[in-house]
Amino acid sequence: MLLKDKVVIVTGIGPGMGAKMARDAAIAGASVVMMSRSDFVMGDVLKDILANGGKAVSVLGDVTKPEDCARVAATAIEAFGTIDGLINSAYYHPPMVPLLDNDADDLRLAFDVIVGGALNMIRAVLPTFEARGKGAVVNIGTMADRKPMAGEGGYVLAKGALASLTRQLALELGPKGVRVNMTTMGWLGGPATDMFFEWRAMTMGKTKEEAVAEAAARIALGRIPPDEECGRAALMLLSDYAVQVTGATLDVNGGEYMPA
């Protein structure tokens, strides 16, 4: 199995890709430690993993609070003895308005969750990684950082900073045996994307189906990528198959954006 005997922390367990990655990590053989501010979805994910013979624990916490992140790392050690990987999936998306119309508090919160939260979690797991001489971090990015889209400005500012953080920490933590990579996600077929297409259809005076069809027409594979299929790319980067990959950005968008 891809993640057999590994211990993986996944933050941001909501109704979208975070929950899918946690479930798939367990299916791939990992012991999973989940973190979210709410138990609304996470509780069901935990029950599902355990019912199917997987190993998992859940922790209520906020990635913007260093003490909560430290508690998640301590829970992982207590429950499973170590930490092998971390997926920073928690995010906050400011209102979908032109960037200059975003409230400063909303922009600040996006940075606090996406960038500050990733730093807090990495600081929390780093002592274990250093003691073992190895570890892997995957940060979840967005294609909108490469291909700007209306309404995504406030979100992209923080995700762009996360991309810089990924490269910088890959350089700084490489000598400690710690790999840091990013998956740059395009459309993620799931609840959040459904809401986006409803908003887009309303602003464009079209139906939701028309808005989805227009987006799919620009994707090489011809469909909106399901979030669970995209999330598996992050799991691959945690695995030993990617042991020589660090500081990399993996585009996961069905071929909508193809960097030179």
C-alpha cells in the first residue's frame, strides 16, 4: 500500500477534499490524524475510517493557534508513536469580489489560516521529523495562482505566499531530511466548486450547467476533476515513491494549465 505504516496529519477536514484525503490515506495504509475547527464532517470521517478497519484519531483545533497545532502533533505521537507526513489543507476563502473590494480583515484571515496555519503545523511536527531525520509536507495550492480568475484574488494572495513558503522551506529543511512540496489544484469537483459555479452562473446570466460546460471545455481531460482524485496526488508526494522530490509544484488540474 502507498502509505503503509505511515502516520499522516491532515488539516482542514471539511466537506471537500480534506475529508477525501483523510479517507484515502487510511485506505492507503496510513494511520491518520485529522484536525478541523468543527466536528461536523470530521466525526463522520472518523467513524467511516474506523468502520472500514482503518486507524485514525480526530482533534478539534484551529491552525491559527500554535497551541492547537502542538496538541495535534502530541496526539499523533501519543496515538501512533511518530509522524511521517503532514498535509496542510486548511484554508479560508475571502468573499468572491474584486481584490480591491476585499475587506482587510478577510485578507488577513486568509493569510493567518493558509500561511500562518501551515507554518504553525510545520513547527509543531518538525521536532519529530528532525529526530527521525526524515518527514514530508504537502501544501495545497491553487491553479488560480498561475491562471488568475475573477473573484479569487484574496484567496490567491495567500496561496501564492504558500507557494513561496513551500520552496523556501524545501531549501531550509532539506538538510534535515524533510521534503516540502505543493500540489497546485485546479477545479475540485465537490461542494465548494458547486457553490462557485452557482455564483458564476448567476453573475454571467447563465445556467450552472452552462458554466460547468464552459470550464470543462478548457480542460484537456474534458471534465471537472473530482476532488478525491486530485487529493490522491498529495498522498503520492507523501509516499516513498517521491523520496527525491522536494521544492516541487505538481499541477493537478486535468490539463487545463500546462507549465512550460
